[in-house]
Amino acid sequence: MRSLSEFAAEKLGVLERAKLRRTPEVTARAGIWVERDGRRLLSFSCNDYLNLSQHPKIIAAAIALVGAVLAFVLVRSRDFVSAGELPAKQGSEEPVAVAAG
């Protein structure tokens, strides 16, 4: 059985001989926009093509969720009997639901 490296080298060799091998181009990136050959293009190849990582409601929900997780961990680290109801559970779902609409 040949290795993955051998397999990849063989496939790249075929592309090279056919003059079909492409090399990645360096692109300038600003959020969801990229610049290539002087043109500004919308990138659909990143994992944030909807630019939701910059949406204020998503950021607020993420911060609230991190806070809720930390509160949950702190409460769980104490004796559960003395902690009573978990405050993290009470407030952890609402920020995400509001942000999701």
C-alpha cells in the first residue's frame, strides 16, 4: 500500500505534465472581501462568508454564553447541595435565542 504522500505526488505530477497544476494566489483579505488582480471580490471560500462573526448580536450572544459557561463551571465546582438552582442555566439560553431571532 502506498502512502498518502506518494499518492499526492503522483497526482501532482500528472497535473504538472498536463500543465494544469495551479498554485494558490496570495490575496488581501478584509472580512468577507478579498482583492485579487486589483479586483474586490466577495469570498465564499471562508468559513465566515455571511460575516456573522462581526454581527453585534452574535458577538453579544457569544459573550453572554461564555459568561454563562463560566458561571456554570464555578457553580458546579462548589458543592451542588449548597449551590441550589444553577444560575447559569437560567440565563444561558435567552441571549442565544434573541440573537438567532
